[in-house]
Amino acid sequence: MPASANPVLPTAEALYEQAASGLLLTSTDGTILRANATFCRWIGQDAADLIGQRRVQELFTMGGRVFYQTHWSPLLQIQGSVAEVKLDMVHRDGSHVPMLLNAIRRQHGDTTYHELAVIVVRDRHKYENELVQSRKNAEAALAAQHEAQKALQETADVLGLAMQGGQMGAWSRNLATNQVWWSSQLEVLMGLPTGGFAGTESDFFDLVHHEDLSKVSEAVEQAVTLGTDYSVEFRFRHAGGQWRWMEGRGRAVYDAQGTPVTLYGLGIDITDRKHSEDQWQEISERLAQADRRKDEFLATLAHELRNPLAPMRNVVELLNLQTLDATQLRWTREVLERQLQHLTHLVDDLLEVSRITQGKLELRRQRVELAHAVHGALEAAAPLVRAASHELTVDLPEQAIMLDADPTRLTQIILNLLNNATKYTPPGGHIWLSVQQVDEHATVTVRDSGLGIPREHLATIFEMFSQLTPALERSQGGLGIGLALVRGLVELHGGTVSAHSDGPGQGSEFKVTLPLAPSHHAEATQVDTPDEGVMCTRRILVVDDNEDAAESLEMLLSLHGHEVRSAGDGMAALRLAGEFLPELTLLDIGLPKLNGYEVAKLIRQQPWGAHMLLVAVTGWGQAQDKQAADEAGFDRHLTKPVDPQELMSILREMA
């Protein structure tokens, strides 16, 4: 039997370890759980030094880490894969290894992993550079061809252009005598009468802006020496006294011995073109600034949305793990309500993105006790503080301090300062948070025993994307927008924020000063007793194609003693409304079969629907959406997620 009939195949393990590409398996936070020999060899690391010890994002260069945070991780979360990403990894010897990476998010059993395949693309870099260079050469050749064609066309049309537009004139200079001839059209461009030019080279240079003299002379001299055409732009003084722009084009004529004897040229008034170029440059800068603002907004939004998720996730985990007593259940409900309100405000801001990009972020001011905002921030920051093993000392005054502020933004200010202190303090450090009332102002001070701030960075620490150099190597360094957000939000509240540090390794202190609410002392002791009103049992129809949303709202209303029915599409809603005859219908807009507007119009056409209370419940909350609801026959408009207190208020009004 031939030897090839029973070949000895490599094992699957051997194929994995010696594959033609680097293979890695990581947890969802990037921790390396397995790496094959090929990958380890490429970056000069041992598998034992990587597995369980490093996260894959730590192997990237600083730019790669930022890309991982802002693009890679969100893409894996959203679409489950990342393909053809080219990033540099850092070799053990410090050199950079260009890698092409593919990643997929896959679940094995109950655990989700990230599977990565990478290849070294040094040759691809070389090919790309060669391609770029070839493209530049082709563009340069095309530009040269274009300029040559343009020069030929200008030469052919010089007489016609000069006569028609009055924006071009011809000239010549005898190189032996320096005698200069100007056409009458060129004299018109300069604002001189016919024959008004004296006729020498020095007379021409007297009209050129002194900053452009050397440029004009060098262009002409180089063209004469090399035997080429020249083109130069310069400013000239018009006879009317203003400075205008001219483009000079010309060439030399040589005798049989190759000696230049005459210069011929054109002078073209390009003042209007220069003004257009300046305007285009200004437009380009504005567009670039708008693009930067867009990127900053997206980064800011992502930063803000993450803050309330930690306490909400913890509460959900508590609800899953054990039966809570009444006190614990009330606490979890308060946490969810507070953080849900925070997220709702942020989504509202997203819908008003046009106002945000114009610097018109709207604060939802109300009377708020500063201690409540502090507790909310402490609650959100607690997981990060515990993870870093920090000691947190909080000093709050006994008396209530009332502010006229947006409670969500106020909590965000304090939370950002706590997060900043946590991230820039080595594990096991100390963080102090203190609140004081000084005259008619409240101060919130966050101090830490962390890295400190060099004196030269104190002036720029609150600018967007500001980072301290040592912190760039820290996994929790962030995108550098937290302190910029703090300053912007504090200033919107009419306050100030400052930073102090004795230098690197000496810790940092951030102090926020905010004005107290008007008549603070007189109103601090007042306690408002809300009028709960009278609540009667009502027949209520809930219409929503989101089954969870419909069932949860139906359960909430039923627990308050109301008789509730629900429907999941427009046709079912119309049929059930005719049978059930509800007094109140909570109607979603985006429905299958018939949308909410169509259902509302059909209900209003029925005798039993003329006096029904119709409330639109939708995720669209802009002015035009409310107007559309009003035109369809709705009595009220509520934006999702619906505030239960607002819904209860509507029911009390019905009484």
C-alpha cells in the first residue's frame, strides 16, 4: 500500500497552536483566556504571561486602545463581530507589529466569549505605501498636465480675455536694458491711465507689496535660469490705494547661444478668486468644527449613558437572587426610579441634538437638596470605588442645602469628579468628599491621594479630551471628557469649578461652587404636603405592540384598582374599544395594521368614542409629534417612558 494512503495528520491541538494566523479567546472584558503559539511568537510573549494576566486591549498601542474603547467594544456589543480592523500591537521588545484583526462574539454554554484571529500585515503596509506613492505621482503628473494645458489655453486666449474681461494684461521686459512694456489693459488693472506706467523694472516693483517682493523675484530668476515658465501670486497697490491680488505668468526667450534676452508675461487680477478661496477656507473650517462637535457629542452621550447602568444592573441582580423585605424592595424601587429618570433625561437630550450642537443644552431646574445629589453620585460610583479598594470618606453638613438645579446634571457633576478621583488614584488610595455652605454658596470638594496634576497641566485640565501623560497608560484613563463636562455643567448652573494639586504624586483636589436657591433659609424648613386627590376605578384600554410594555402598564393600573384590557395592534385596539367601551385609552402611535393616529380618528367617529379620553403614549416627543397627536383627536400626549406620577395625575383629573 502506498505511504500516502495512511498519512499522519497533525492533531487539532497542533493545528491550533501552529496555525497560519494568531488565534485568541477572551472574555467579554478582553481578558485573554487562550492564545496559540503563532500569536505569542509574533509579539514575543509566552502564553503563561498572557493567559489570565493581560487583556487584549492592553497589547495595542495607545491609538489602538482608544479605538478599542470607542469602536471595537461597541461594535461587538451591537453586531456581534468586527472584521478587517488594522491595528498595531506592541512587541515585547517595544516595537510595533501591524496586525489585521477579525473578532466574533459567540456564546458557549452560558458564557459569552470573544474569538479573535489576527495576521501580521507588514507586506500590506509596504504595498499600501507604494500604492499611495503611485497615486501621488499620478496626481502630480495630472496636475502638471493640467497646468500645461491651462498655460497653453491662456496663451491662446490672452488677447480675447484682456479685451473682454479687463482682468488681464500683457507685458514684456528687455533683459539687457531692463526696459518694461505694459499693455493698456494691464495699466487699467493697476488703475493707471494709458501711458501712466513709467516703464522700468523698479517702477513695477514699487507697486508690489514688500512682503511679496522676494517671492516674485525668485520665481522669475528661477524660471530664467531653468528655462521654464513661472507662475506667482502677489499683492499689488492699486492706484486707488487698496491692495489687490495678481497672478503673474511668464517665460523667457533665448538667443541662439542660449542667453535669455526677453521676458514675456501676463498679469491676471485674481482678487475675486482669492476672496472666494478665503470664504471657502472659512466654510471648510466651520464644517470641520461642526464635525468635531458631532464627535464630541457622541462621545459625551456614550459617557453619560454608562453612568446609571451600574446601579440598575445591581438592583436587577438583587431582584433575581433573593426575596427582598419591604425596606429593601423600597430601596431597589427608588434606585431604579432615580436612574431611569437619569436615562430618560439623556434620551430627551439626544432627541434635541440640534440644540446641543448649538450650545443650547437645556437644564431641568427644580429645588433640589444637595445631599440627595451626593447620595445618588455615591451610589453610582460605589462599584468602581470598591473595585479599586479605595477608602471613601464623606462629610455632609447636618442642615439641608437647597439649590435651584437640574438634579440629574448635579449628580453627574459629583459622579464625574468621584470617577475621576477613583481612576487616577492607585488601588488602596483615599478619597474625600465634603459639602459645605459658605455664605450664599454651596461647595462640593473631592480630594484624592492619587497621581496628582503637574503645574503646567492645571490650566488645561478642564478642556475637552485633556489627559495627563502618565494616565494614558492606565486602563481606566477614559476619553478625557469627564472634567470638560463638569466645567460646562457647573457654568450652566451659574457656578465655578477649580483644580488644585501640589504636583505629581501629591493627589488632586477639585472644588465646585454653586449658588444657593433663592430664599434658602426661609424655605428650607417648609414641607409641602401633596394633594393626592381622589382616584376612582376606571375602565382603561392599553394599546402597545411591545408586549412587555403593555403588560407592565396593565399590571400597574390593575394594582391601583382599575379594570384594564390591552391590545397589540391597531385593528385589535379598535375592535376591543367597541366591546369594552373604555373611559381612558392609552394608545401607542407606532402600531401594526393601523397606526395610533388612524385608530384615534376612527374612535372619534364612533358615538361611544366621542367623549373617551384619548392619551398618546409614544417615544416621539417633539413639537411636531404633539401637534400631529392633537390633529388626530388625542386629548393628551405622553412621551415614553411614561412617568407613573403623571399618569396618576391624569386619572385624578378624570375624577
